[in-house]
Amino acid sequence: MSEITSASTIVQTLNAGSGIDIKNLAQSLADAENAALKARINSKIEEKTLSISGYSIAYNSISELSDVMASMDDVRELRATSAVSSAPSAIGVETNGDDVVIGVYDITVQQLAQSQSNMSSSQSGSAAVLNAGAGFSITVSLGAASPVSHQVSVVTDTPQGVVDAINAADIGVSALLINTSSTGDDWRIVLDGPTGADNSYSVSSTVDLGFSSNALRSAADAIVTMNGITNITRETNSFTDLVPGVTLNLLEADTSQAISVRVEEDQAPMRAAVDGLIVAYNDFNLLLSELASSDSTLSEFSGSLSSDYSTVRMLRDRVRDAMLADSSTPGTSVSALRDIGVQLGVDGNLSLDEEIYNSVVATNFDDVVTMLSADTNDQNAFSLASKGFAADTVTALDELISDTGALKTRQSNAELSIVDYEERLANIELRLTAAYEGYLKQFAAMDTLVDQMQGIGTYLDSQFEMMRNNTRN
């Protein structure tokens, strides 16, 4: 090819031959010969590349819908409870477990739990010397029924040294140093034990610090009356085992009033889950329409699956069928989403009939929970326990997006098609080169022939000119 190109270039440089740029002519003819086929193959590559994006978008949408369904397959995600106190400044309430018992509990706080507190005798300062610079020991006996004795070694014989030693010992009794005088010469060590009548304590030491004669407060239990049951006692003001699944925090004693603690079913999480399901499904449905529509211009991926409408139809049908299916663990009167008012419209979108939903949930809440969750927690694909509608749907959706599912298979096929098309393009490039060389060889031969013909013409012109000149002479 290089010899042909060089020869034709020399001929053109000498203004010989036909004068035609045979290289450009050969290239143009070769390009024209393969242009239509290259355009078709490039169009197929673009179509497959766009469809791969469409498959990925559909995959993500189904994955998001699966996540929504997985968020409502446990009882704990649907059967929430709330506790409300009629006097939150006196009794604070919060739920603390799954085994909450619904009901109304009337509670009277007769007495708050409190700790024993003792104060030392007065000292002139925080660094006042208590034992002529020598260390000493303090004995703290904690507990009324079965006292436990603790020895605390005081190294620095000052009020601050005593406080530091007691707190460092971590025996359940804490110490605090307080200046009770504005002039700064009346310092007291204040001890405080755990709450509860059985957590009283006694203090003795080799140096009399005056704790025994300065009792500030006695240890006492919290006492409440609930629903007529009197003298219910606990060591602390936090009752975690009185109302199942509820913590009662006693804040104020008042024997004159009963405070109502109402524990009731909270249906808001279930409603939020159903609303989220409907939104996720409708988003999926709209997305499929966009991917299938060659006329839409809403995004750069609109129409990316317009050439594979069979896949779009298959995805829509499979997901819709999963949403309309009966639960594998139905309730007594609730078997599917349609029974709680979830309806499929003519536009393919889901909607909720508020009247049906409110009525069913109000009268058959347990059935709805059973239908959705099979009354189980922490289900997975390998669980042998019964599954509810949510787990059934997760299984159906995950089949579509698994590594061997329909979407991954189609995406892989599209990627293989692109590889095949690129190989065909490479072969076309080889054919184009061969065509170019063939055309160039033919045009070079033509150019040489034209040059020869021009040479003969020039020779004949010179001979005729000589003949005319001889005739004149």
C-alpha cells in the first residue's frame, strides 16, 4: 500500500497523470461501501449500552421496593405501643420492650425512694488538717439487712483528702465537699448512699468526723398504689417491672391523686409502612413507563428499554402479581393488601381506600399484623418459620434481582452483544482497509495509464507540429 501511495503522490507532484486525488477518492469509496453497516452496528451498540443503564435503573427500583417490604416483615415494626401519663411532671413513662400489655393503670405515688445522707462536723477549710498530717481509715457498713463493711484508707488527712478517698473506693457511697458559709470557714463533707430502705449505712473512723451525729436524710423505698393494690415498693424511683414493657419514672409524691398511665396500640408505624409501600410501588411503575417510552424526554434514560418491551412487561407483571397475591400466612379475616383497602387503579398505580383501611385496622388489627408478618421477627430467606405477605414479596422481588435473575441475565446478554458488535466493527475496519487498498491500486493503475496516454498525445502533437513546419518550408 505504501508503494502505491508513494507512486501516486510522485505522479501528482509532477502534475502528471489524471490530476485526481486518488487517495481521498479511494478512502471516500471505501468509507461509503461500509458506512451503512457501521452505522447500523454503532446504533445497536448505543441501543444495548442504553438498555444496560435501563436494566440497572430497574434493578435499583426493585431493590428499593424490596427494602420497603423488608421493613415491614417483623411484628415489632408493625405492632408499636405508646404509653401516656396524665401527669408527666409526677410520673414519666416510656415503653421498654416488646411484651407491652395494653391497658389503663391508675397509680398513686405515696412516697419517693430516697438515699441516706450524712454530714460531717464543720472544718475551717478544704485543706484543714484532721489527724496531724497522718493518714487514717474510715469504715463504711452498707446495707440494713445484710451490711457489708468497706475499709477506706485516707492518705491525705484533709476534708478534700477524705472526699477523694471515699469516691476513689467506689463502695456505693459518694462524698461531696461543701462550703456552707459565705466567709469560707464552714466546710462540710456530705455523704450520699444508694436509694432504698435496705441501702442505709453507718460510718466510723479513727478520727471522729461527726457523721453519726449529723444525719440529713434516711434511706427509704418508693411506695405506690396501682389499681387498688397498696404498698408496692421498689428501691428506686424507676419501676421497670410493674407495668409490663413500660418504665415508670416517679418524679413527685402526691397521695391525694391517682395518675392514669394509658398504654395503647400505636397504629402509626403500620400506616407509615403501608403508605411507604404504595409510594415505592408507584415510583417503580412510573419508572418502568419512562424506561419503555421512546417519546419521553424526562431524563437521559427515558426510552432506554423501549427496544425490550417484553422485559418491561415481564417486570411489571411479576411485581404487580406479588403485590396482589394472598399472604402465605393470612389472618382470620385479612388475607391480602386488598383486604385493608389497597387498590390497583386503571393507571397501574396503587392507592389506599381510607375508609376501608381505618375500619379494618380498628377492628382487626391483629389480623393485619399476622397477614403482613406471620407474627414473627427477624425472618430471612433461610428461615423455616411461616412467612407473611411482606416476606413473601421480598422473596418474589429478590428472584428478579438475584445474580441468576431476569435482570442480571438480560444485562449480561446485552454486554455480550456489545462485545460481539465491537468485534464486527473491528472486522469492518479490516474490510475497509482492504477496500481502500484495492481502490487505490486500481486508481494508481488508471493514473499510470492516463499518464502514458498523455505522453503518447504529447509525442503525436510534436510530430504533427514538425510535419506542419516541413510543409511550410
